[in-house]
Amino acid sequence: MEANRRVRLTLAATGVVFGDIGTSPLYTVHECFTGSTPVAPTPFHIFGVVSLIFWAIVLVVTMKYVAFVMRADNRGEGGLLALMALAQRGLERHPWLTRGLMLLGLGGTALFFGDGMITPAISVLSAIEGLEVAAPGLQPFVLPLAVAVLIGLFLLQATGTARVGALFGPVMLLWFVVIAILGGMAIADRPAVLGAALPTHAAAFAAHDPLQAFRVLGSVVLSITGAEALYADMGHFGKGPIRLAWFAMVFPALLLNYFGQGALLLSHPEALANPFYLLAPSRLLYPMVGLSTVATVIASQAVISGAFSLSKQAMQLGYSPRLFVRQTSEHEIGQVFVPGINNALMVAVVALVLGFQSSTALAAAYGIAVTGTMICTTVMACVVARCVWRWHWSAVVVIGGGFAFVDLLFFSANLLKIPEGGWFPLVAGAIVLLLMTTWKTGKELVARHQLDQSLPLDQFLARLHDKPIRRVPGTAVFLARNPAGVPTALLHNLKHNKVLHERVIILTVRVLGVPRLANEERCHIRQRGEGFYRVAILFGFMEEPDVPAVLTACAPKLQFDMMDTSFFISRDTIIPTAMPGMALWREKLFTAMARNAAGATDFFHIPANRVIELGSQVQI
């Protein structure tokens, strides 16, 4: 039984986790020889480039992510935000280092969104460009067809991926088998290409022309795009299935195809026009274009789903305003749909395709976001190794420093591509980072203002004891950010309605830096007298914050009936001022974000017919 489950998880991981890196052979070798820094297709250069690709996959994907980074799980979850939370716990005694790690994690997350815009565009476009190889006369149809496929993909997101997702594993398994066979056939004609596995070929290339070898690293990095997904999706499938899928299927298939493309170029340098598609016999070109398109759609789907999941985590951890989130599966909590993110990605991806026009032009924009994210991951993994695993400094410096050196080498090579399109993911990432930090800082300013203006609960209860207020039957739940003060909504309700419910629950909802919590850790209740209860509900950042469900589970302790309960929520109106805190333009940006954020009612799954909203103004 356990073996069958492991096989199913491994097959599912093959479809979801490895879509991006698995479709990289479509364009990597081609870009190394014809991209923004082309290399002449001589045997010396072919061996050098294939050797660089081989060692990039071995060092970055196999050794760094599979062997090292995947050990840093936050209660089974992976990804930059989960790693950031884990690293911050190791530096609790150093607030300034914790804040530095927060900025690093947010920076990597912002770059991921830039990467998420480029991946669907370059993947689908490179697949459909195979039509030009099969029939050059179809070239005018490539761009419209790519745009149509991408728009259709984004429009399908609202229906969820549960049904289609069942096909991901078998389709990607077929994809890896096919590209392995095609590569193996070419290697059989020129088996000498396997010698490129020796690092001496990469070293000779670098020694002969250091500048050209450095520049070509900007294209070699395309072979490892998607490596971050191995870590980000660890919580969905587990380390074992991901590692098994990598070593048993994905790693060998990729190597066979890359070496096969090298062998093809050794025999037929003219195949440089599109070495991936020209590996296939001419009669199989159209089926290969079809299979490639489906594979790249799956790769794009994985990135889009990752953007939804990351957006939800950012909301939970307080780095993003609340957006409407819809669960698309009754069984998998990770399958969500965020319309705002979906629409923004669709507009950006279509604009990229129409703006850059070809996968070669897009490749210049690709890579810098990926390598920037990799650097952030390496730094935080090193912090975890030192502060959580208690590794010796020497081990951290040697192992972490080695990985950081490789990451910086790839990142530096991609900096050369900024004028040719590399500026796009940097600009996109900077905008996302600005939004996240503005929201986080703005929320802290609002919380500080409310803390300064709030009345301590003990003082309020003392006044209530001395001057009793008329009480009405039922239970009132007041949502409060400050656990020690009286919620603004309670004071407004008392001022205008002159009554209090017989049972008052002051509720604070907190999201911790762990993915999930056990039920017994979820709800904390403290009775304060005069019919008042202080309740704290805790969630992990991967969980759905269903407040009524948790309160219902706590009902016996609180002795109240959920059907006789009203929720009071304060609707804050933010007023930007010249007071210290943030620049006025950022305060106005925060105000606009707050105005368009989803309300607590939807976010916490509170029935709308039981909610009473009371407005208040907050100056920051």
C-alpha cells in the first residue's frame, strides 16, 4: 500500500514539480549558440557548452537543491517564505539580522513573480516555434497561436486544476521518455560526446576564452530554471518522491537530451537552427510540436499555481493585502485560485509575448530573476545550517560558500543581459517588493496608531464593573489586532447603541511562521470576567483561516451558540499625513492598497449575514 502511494506521489511530482526544468531543453542549447552572446558551433565549443550544462545541473540542482536545501523543511514545507520563517526563528535574538532576512526573503519572492511572468511566455512560445521547423510558411501564425494558448490557459484557472492535473504526471512522463529516446539516438551516432561529462572540457573552454565562457553562462543558466520548484513543492509531495522522480527519470532524461543535442551539432552544425526539434525524424515533427506545447502548458500551470500559493502565503504572513481566494479542490488545500493575481499575470505574459516576439528575445530577459532567487535561497539555507542545524562555521563556509559562488557566477553573467531584456524581471520584482514592504510597514503604522489610541481592557472592565451597562442576549465577537486593548468596533458599538451583549469575545487571529498547527494548538481562551473572553486563534501560513469553524470547535469551552452570534468588524479608513513613518507617496500607495483589499469577512470565512461593520479613521 505504501509502495503504491509512493509511486503515485512520484508520478504526480514528475508532472507538477519538473515541468519548468523539464522543458528547458527546448531552448537552452539553441540560446547558447545563437542567443545574445553566441558561440561558434565548433567541436571545442560544443564540448565546452555541453560540459557547462552538465555541471550546472549537477552542482545547482542535484547537489544544492536535492541534497542540501531540501533538508531545510519548515515542518515539511519548502519555498522561500517557509525558509525565511525557519531562518528567522534561528535568529530570534538578533532583530536586525531577522529584518535583513525578511528583506532577503521578500526580494527572492518578488523575483519569483518576475520569473513567473516570463516562464509561461518563453515556454509556450518556444514550443510553438517548432512549427517554423516543420513548415517555415507557418511562421506568421506562431505569435497569434502562442497568445491564444496562453490566454486559454489563464481563463481555465477559474475552473481549478484538479481534473486536468491528473494528466500532468502521465504526460510529463511521456515527455521525459521521448526526449530521452531522441537524445539517446543522437548519442549512438556520436558517442564521443559523452566525454563532455568531464569537467576538463568546461575548464578548457573557460581558460581559452574566459570572457566568452562567462557570457555563455547567461544562457547555460536556462538549463536550471525551475530548480526552485523542487524545494517550493516539497510540502505537496514530500522529499522522497521528488528525489526519486529526479534521479530515476528527470535527471537521466535531461542529460540524454542535452548530450544528444551536442552530438547532433557535432555531426550537423546546420542543425543549430533548432537542435531540439531536429533531433526528431521529420515525420514526427508535428507530433513533437503538439507534445511540446502540452508539456510547456503544464510547466506554465505549475508556475501559475505556485504564484497563487505564494500569494496566499504572503497574505497570511502579512506581506500582502487580502485578496479574494477561492478553493478549487475539496481535497487539496494547496489548490487555490486568486483572480487578481491571475489577471495580472495574464496581462503581463501576453504583453511579454507581443513585446519580445520570439523565445530568443525572451531568453535575454530570463535567468536574472532565477539566479537572484537562488542566491536568496542559498543565504537563508546557510543561516538555517548554522543557527538551526548547528553546523560548524567551517562547514557552512565551505559548502554554502561554494554554492553561493556558483550562484553569483550565474547571476553576474545574467547582469550582462539587462540592456537586452534582463531589466524586465528586475523592474517587475522591484515593484512587487515595493508593494510588499509598503503593505507590511503600513500595517505596522496602523497597528501602532491603534495601540496608542486604544483603551486597556483591564481599565475598561473596571469601569464596566463600577457603572454597569445594559446587556442583551447573545454573543458578540469583536475582531482585534491588539490583544491587550479594547477593539475600536466595541467602543463604537457601545457609544451608538448603548448596550453590550451578555457574552463578549475579543478575538485575535494570528498566523505563525509554521505551515500548519495541530488542533490542540489552535485556540487559546482566557476568561476576563464581566462576561468577557479573550480568544486567540492561531493558524499556519499554509492553512485556510476559517474562523467560524474554529470557534464552533471551541463552543463547549466558551458556552455559546454560533447561531446566536454576531461578528463586529472595524472598517478602517486610512488617511495619509505628513507624520513620521513612511514617505507620503508610499502612504498614499498603502491607502490605495487598503481600499482595494478584500474584507475580513471573506478572508476569515465569516457568514456575511452575521457581520456588522463599524467604520473608523486612522491617520498615519
